[in-house]
Amino acid sequence: MSERPSPLTVYIVDDDPSVRDSLALLLSLNGHATAVFGSAEDFLASARGDWAGCAIVDIRMPGMDGLALLDEMKARGIRIPAVVVTAHGDVASARAAFKGEAVDFLEKPFEESSLIAAVDACLAREHSRLATGLEARRRDESLASLSAREREVLEQLLLGLHNRDIAERFGISPRTVEVHKARILDKLGARNVVDLLRLLNRA
């Protein structure tokens, strides 16, 4: 087993040391950081929910097999995508792997290019997931920065009310509503109310 070496890592889970070493070498030559584990149990003992990258998982291993590992990863909130590899592939195993949300299913021996393509597909999906998560965190932080009055004004803006209507509802001047609106737009990085709707609709 090795420690997680970088934010985007390919985690190799296979009980065969020669397979682990050859996969790690192949991936490193293609610019990927790797971490290797000899069993599903070793992987789970180290894994965290904030790990990012992808996993290459063998199906047949002593103890917990690869398909059970996919289920356990999902249960624990370990969201990295996985490629399942096996020397004993069949339709039932492939179906179970995809049901476990594996991105690809490769039968040994496989072409090196097939594995690299599968890993690249996983990492592309992971980049998208991380970008979406970062956008969501920034949005949540921006919303949290609004004052209580600004949140109230925002709710009315999203209902389609105009400044004068909002002013009457809260007993303030339309100019004050305009000031709140300007601050809301600035804090949320929006140009107008349509932008606000677009931003918050992604939540």
C-alpha cells in the first residue's frame, strides 16, 4: 500500500503484485499519479470521502471481491469512478459492475490503450464532478454572506417582484431595495435577476 500522492490519483486495487506494479508503471509513464493496494480491505482502511481520481479494481481477490468493493465505496460516500478489470469476465460480472456504476469493464489481458482510455474517461468525469462541487461551495458561501434583509429581498426578487412592490412589503424605500439588490448581485457574482435565477437554479 502507498499513500495518496496527489489530488488526482489512480488507485489500483489488485491482489497480484506483478499486475499492480505493471499498471502503476504504465500509468506513471502516461502522467498519472498512482497508489496501490493489495486488497479491497486495505483500500477501504485508507480511503476517505474526499479522495479524488479513479480506481482500477480487480474482481477476484481474497476476502472482499471487487464488485462488493464498489458497493461499499458507494455506501461510504467514496465517489471516485472505477474501472473493473478481470481475467474471468462474463456477462453477469459485467452487468454487476455497471450496476455498481463502474465506468468500464476490461477483460485481462487488455490493450494498454484500452486501459488508458478508460482511465482518461474516469478522470474527465472526475474533473467535471470536482468543478461542479467547487461551484456549489462558492455559491453556498456567497449565499451565506448575505445579510438577513438581503436574503429577504432576494426571495422577493426571485418571485418576480419589482423594487416598489418589495419596498411596500418591507416598509422601506425603493432606493433602499435597489441598494440591497446591488449588494446581492455583487456578492453572488450576477449581472441581473436573470443571472440570479440561472445561478440558483443549478443548486
